[in-house]
Amino acid sequence: MNHFYRIVLTLLLIPGLAAASGTKDSFDDKTMRDIGYFLSDFTECNFYNESREEVIASDKRLLDFAYCHIIYDDRDSLITEVPECVQTEHDKCAHDFFRVSADKVARILKHYFAYDMKNFPSVHSYHYKNGFYYFPATGGEEQPLFVMARKVKKLDNGNLEVLASLYNGEVQIRPKTNDIHLIAVIRPQISETKNTWSMVSLKLMTDIKDIDFNPERDYSQFHPVRNPEFAGVWENEKDSRNSVEIIIDDTDELGNHTVISRHLLSDSKRIECTATGVLNSNADYIAMVEPQHCNFIETSNDGSPDRITATDPELTEVLLVNKEGKLVVPEPCAEQNESSVSMCAVSYRKIKQ
């Protein structure tokens, strides 16, 4: 789990591992939170329909999990520079790999699967050499799906059956509904002197695409008035380095338009995002249409062409003009504690028609 999301989870879930104990079907809030925290380490790595037997029978799946876990949780502390090229059939070199102690890989698998790794195989792009695993240096992080435990039942064999909901950790801090998306079975164990669990099985109860991960956005505090004068350049009242240029295509009968937002980082660097949108029937607001594309642009003083690099998009859904004639960009407020998202206003003044 990467650093930002772990901070969010830590605030919500109360850190620390709870003892995997409790009377049958009775578990305190802290244990429920910690179970969700434990299972999130699987779902964020796309482990949804797995059994322990299937995973430990596949060296690749074991190393897939270890690799993902390191990328999310321990990248800064565990990864070391590779002093030499890793010789494979493709002669991979140092800049293509990072390396991690094989002992740490073994401890991860022991902790999550109660599995003792007795040899260190090389499979796929995971290479073992002289006490280290060499993993690919690239590996994009997808939107993580976290787990909230809803009900835990202690089975006759001592294992725990967990009914849980999933939610998108990028835009939510809790699920929108109480729907059960995942059933897990976990086994209490002591790992490195701590009471925790190991995975027995995971079963996804619904298609991920059918889960509503988008929080509801509250625009009720905004009362737009009819004002079609969107076209032009608008400057953020609080930060003049941010501006929005709206270009209306009068030939488009549907009211489609182009919105270009610029964020000046310095005299030579800026982020520029381009999106299209549709005017509502009363020209009260502009509803943005996904996707939005953003580029980091660096201008050189020597007359050479701009250096343009794609970057993460800025999320803008609606633009409107309020009664004072100012352009308003609703953005999520900084403090959120529910699955719905309150929106706060960012005001812009027109500086050029």
C-alpha cells in the first residue's frame, strides 16, 4: 500500500495488529478494522479469487504477491541499488531492476500465507541471485481497492470467515453501501511475535465493474444563474498562476466546447489540461466530459521546441458562473469523512474575452 493511502487507512483503521481472538461471532471494532487492513494488502494486489493452496503451488503467484506488496508497502526501505547487471537470456542491466533481500521475500510469504519458502526459484521476470531477488524496476500502481470487514464468524476449526465490502481508496475512505463484495477465510497465527492472520481463501462475490466506487458529489450549495458568457480567459482569484481558458465552438449545435486549464509552476514550466464539455440547456453550467488530458510543458530559453510530457489529469466536473459573474470551479473540500463528497468553490475572474 503506498504511503499516501496507508496514511488514510491509518487514520481510519487505527494502526496496530489486533489479536485474532474473540468470542464466536463477537469481535471488537479494532479487530474488525485490522482484519480489513490485513485483507486490503491482498485486494490492492488484485488477489480476489484465490486459495492458499493455489497460490503456494505457483512460484509466480507467490512472487507476484511479494513484488506487489513491496511496491506498495516497503519500496523505500527495502529496495537497494543493483551494483551489477543481472545476466539473463535478455541481458537485463542495472537500471531495469531493483533488488530485495530474498530473506525479506520469504518473511512476506510467511506472514501472509504461513508458507515457508525453502528454495528461491527464478520465474517470469523475477530473478534470484546470491541472496537477492531482482524485480522489474517498472510497475505502475493501479487504483487500490480496500476492504471493510462487515461481519466476522469464528468457524469450528478456528478459522475466521469474513464478509466484506470493497471501496476505491483513491476517491473514497469507506464504501458507499453495505453490500458484500468479498468473502474471505483467514487463519489466526503468530508472525514475528505478533498476533495476526494468514490467508486461507478469497472469493469475489460480484464483478468488480458492477461495484459503484464513485462517491456522490454534493453540489447543493451552488446556485448557478443563467449566464452564457463562458468564453474567455479566467484567472484564479487566490493564485494568479492558475488560469482557465474556455473556447466555445459556435458551429457546434450541441454546445460542445473546449476547456484548457493552465497551472504555471515557474516562468518556464506549466501543466496544461484540455477537456471537452457540454453546456446544459439553460447555459447555466458546463458539464465536463471525460477523459481529460494533461501535459507537463517545459519551455527552453534557447529556442528549442517545448518538452511535453503526459501527466496525471486534473479532475474537473462542472464549471458555472455565479450571480457575481465569476466563474466557479467546484472542487472536493479538503476534509472528507463520508462516502459522499462535499464540494467547495474556487472562484475565477475574467481577465480576457
